[in-house]
Amino acid sequence: MSSKIVFVSGCFDMLHSGHVAFFKEASKYGDLYVGLGSDKTVEELKGRKTVNSELERLYMVKAIRYVKDAFINSGSGIIDFEKELRELKPDYFVVNEDGFSPAKQTLCDELGIELKVLERIPDAGLPPRSTTSYINQEVCNLPYRIDLAGTWIDQPYVSKYHPGWAITLSLEPIVEYMERCGMATSTRNAAKKIWPVNLPLRKPEELAEILFKFENEPGSRLISGAQDSIGITMPGLVRHYYDNRYWPLQFESVHDNDILDWLEEHLFMVLLWPRPQGLDLLKETYINKENVKKLANASEACWDAILKKDLEDFASSFLDSFHAQTAMFPAMINPEINKAIEKYKSQAKAWKLAGAGGGGYLILVAEKQPEGSMKIKVRRKEFSL
């Protein structure tokens, strides 16, 4: 009886024990074939050059005893392996939690391939490893951020209709989040130019203002919202109040570990696809007092629900905030995004897109972790002044 065929795909840069453990686990399902992202694809998706070239990575992956064969994927984007997948016709496509996306599921369903999602579990006696953890030791340990509610109110052309709060959550870089996917990667890339490795030991509010002014040089035509610099530099859960100004008039922060633990237990992420180049979110807008007031009210309710750790109210206000956003900026969503959301409605209580929409990460509020989603790690106050 012939062995089953198993396929995995990824960057596999700076090969480490976590990669080998993943290959070992995947190979239990059959003969393992590995597709590697090209140097060009990795740079486009992750915003950095690979440490090891595609030929070096291919050489090392082929040398691992659990791997039957390996090759460089010929495509681009998060489905850069499509041609190879169609030709290989594997029985199983195996991914880690942070490698799952609805696009991969859709392609597997079309081809009759079973998609298996593995947890990141190190082999016996070994510590957890990731390329990100290795890179961050020497290159960049800057946080990312999630915008929980009130998104867009940090722009004066929105808050001039009604003042309100934006809520951000600062994240540890345990995952190397994709570029153009709503995780404030453009602002984080700007921060790298000032602080290449870590944030300096200064007051977070000061760092946020430094970063905001650095990213938005005098004469900038489009001003990046302050929520991105605030979410990256200010730890924990933060809300910031806007009233027809680019910079908030007030900050409030939560560093209670019980609340932050609770958020980690109920917030999950799923990668959709990077936001399309050239997407114009301002081409059609419905920014008026009624819609902005709904956004502000939802943000207030979301904050109160988090402080009470009320999951039902949190989910309801989280969803209300997203609906208020998309009512003002309908280009944030499209039929493909709605199709992806539909798949999670039975497992999640609420959902929204990270950042400006068009794609990116789907943020889910759920009682327990939805299939194919990944967990988050909130950045705590003890790591800053």
C-alpha cells in the first residue's frame, strides 16, 4: 500500500528545533514534501529579507530526515504554493495555528485535500522555538497592536462630527505578523528606524508622541492615525480620546493582569490576505454625526464590558464598533471577506478586521479558540516604565 502524501509550506528561515518538530509531526501522516517561500515572497509578506537565501534554506530542509523532498514555491503571496499543490495532489496539507488561513482551506476543499492544523508544541525536553524569537533576540523586539474599537476616530475628519475613544491592545511579537494586514506594520517599520531592537526605557506616552511625529513628517499629505503609534508603544490595554485633533486629549490604561489574561482567553486571530495595493478606502464614505456617534458609543460600551469581563457585552459592542466602521467606510469589506467571516459565525461571538480592512487579520471574540485561529500575547507593563 502506497504511503499518503503530505505537504507543508513556509519560510523555514534560520532552521531550528521548532521547524524540525513540525516536520516530524507532519511526517506522521505520510511522505512529507516541503514548499519554501522564495526570498522575494518572504520579503513582500513579512517586510524583511530572509537571513538565509532560498537556496540555503532548500539545502537544509532537504537534509532533514523527516522530509521526503523540498522545492521553492513558484508563486507569490500567501498562496504562493498553489501551482505545486495542484501538481503534487497531496492527501494532507499540514499547517501550524499561525499558518492557517481561510484561503488555504478553500483551496484544499476545492482539491479534496484534508487540511490539518497543528499546535506549536516543542519536542520532548526542548523549549518552544520560532524564527521570530531568534530574530527578535538580535534584530527587532518591537510590539504590534490590535485596534479593538473606535477605529478611525483618531482622524479629525471623523472625530469632528462626534468625539470619542479609540481602544488599542499592545501585543508581544510572538508571531511575525504579515505586512499590510492591519497590525500597524507600517508604523512599526517607521519605529525600527528610531529603535531598531527594543523600545527605550522612557514613558510610553512620550515614545508614542515621538513615533507619531517621526512617521508624519511636516507636509505629509496623509496623516497616519495616532492609534498605531500609541498601540505599539503603550503596553496593556489603552484607550485614547479624540475631538477634532490628530493627537488624543486623554489616555486611560488597564494593566490588571486578570483583565489582560481574560482578553488573551477570548481574542483570537485568523490571517485572511494582505490588503490589496491601491485600495482606496476614502473613495466612498458615509461619515456623518449619526455614524460617528454609533462608533463612539460602541467604543464606550466595549471598554465598560472589558472592565467587567462581560463576554456577551464585549462581543456585542465589539461587533457594533465594526459595523459602525464599515458603515462609514464600506470599502473595508467585500464579498470574499464576508465569506471568510461566515465560516466563523458558528464558533465566534463577534468579529472585526484589524486595521483599515480590505483583507488582513480577522479578529474574533469567542468563548473558546476557534479552529484554525491563533492566540495573542498582550504586552505587559512590567516590560516598560
